[in-house]
Amino acid sequence: MLEEQEAKLPALLAQQAQTDATFYAALMELLGPEGAAAAFAQYELDVEGQYSAEAAARAAAYGGGPVLSGSWALPLAGRFTSCFCQRWGSMHWGIDIAAPMYTPMYSAGDGVVVKAGSAAGFGLAVYIRHDNGDVTVYGHMEVIKVVTGQRVTAGQEIALVGSRGFSTGPHLHFEVYIGGLDGVRVDPVRWLASRGIYV
């Protein structure tokens, strides 16, 4: 099931990009460059608002707390918006999960915070080295609730959703490095699924 969904994702993203390009071209023809830019920006805000509403509903369905499976947790109950894949001509090394501003983010597992603070591209980020040696990265938060060196547990609140850094709206960018920060980055969806956590 997961493999089927992942196989369809690049095609769906490409289809959405084509739809956006077609829509923008129509706006250009109708409204000219300035009008098209303003109308498309409003369209993106409307879509983001819809995503945020869906994310809020999903978070409420989980009761507002962490979603746990054994010793692992879903880092954010929200709406999956971007994959570990090629995006706009470059690799997107994590997944994005949208949620309303200030929604709690949780540690995916037990471990130690190896970095918490400013991070290029993310604005703010938290890096956690888990007991198995893997490192998870959480980016774009508005508020950090942990400090470097702090021990955390699966499902512990570590931050609040934001839109800092290179971001188009409130969300979590989540990455996984196998065996540490000098290790290989892998698809977080598969990594979480292998631990009984589904995005």
C-alpha cells in the first residue's frame, strides 16, 4: 500500500505543477504580469488555508497529542504536502507536513538534542540523535522548546510549527540521516513506516 502511494506521488506532483503552470499562463493572458502575480499569490494563500484547515482537523482527530507506536512517534499530525523527491530541479531531502501555526511538534524517538537553534534555510531547527544512532531533523518551527544536550523521549514536545526560513507556509520539514549526520539521508516516510508510524 505504502509503495503504491509513493510510486504515484511524483506523477501527482508533476500533474499539480502542470496545473499550476497552465493556470498561471491563463492568468497572464487575462490579467497581464502584475495582475497574474497578484491573483496567483492569492490562489496560493487560499490553497495554503485549505491545507491548514485540513491539518487542524487531522490534528484534532488525534486528540492534539503525540501519535505513538511502541518507542516511536509521528513528529507532527498534519497534512503531508511534499515528498522526499526531486522538486523544482533539485532534491528535496525530507518531507513536509503542514499544520496551523503553533501546533506542537514531537520527537520521533528517544535521543539527545545535538542542535537547537538557527539553521540556514530552516530559520530554526532541531537535530536529535536517537539511541539507534540515526539523526532526525525538524525545520521551520516558530518556537523551540528544547536545548542542545537535552535528553528527549518519543512523543515529547520539542517545538511549535512555524514558517521561518525558506518556507511558503506553516509546516514541518522532517529529515532522517541513517547512522548520524555524516550518514545517508533516507525517505522519512519509509523510515517512519518501518517503525509503525504512518504519515
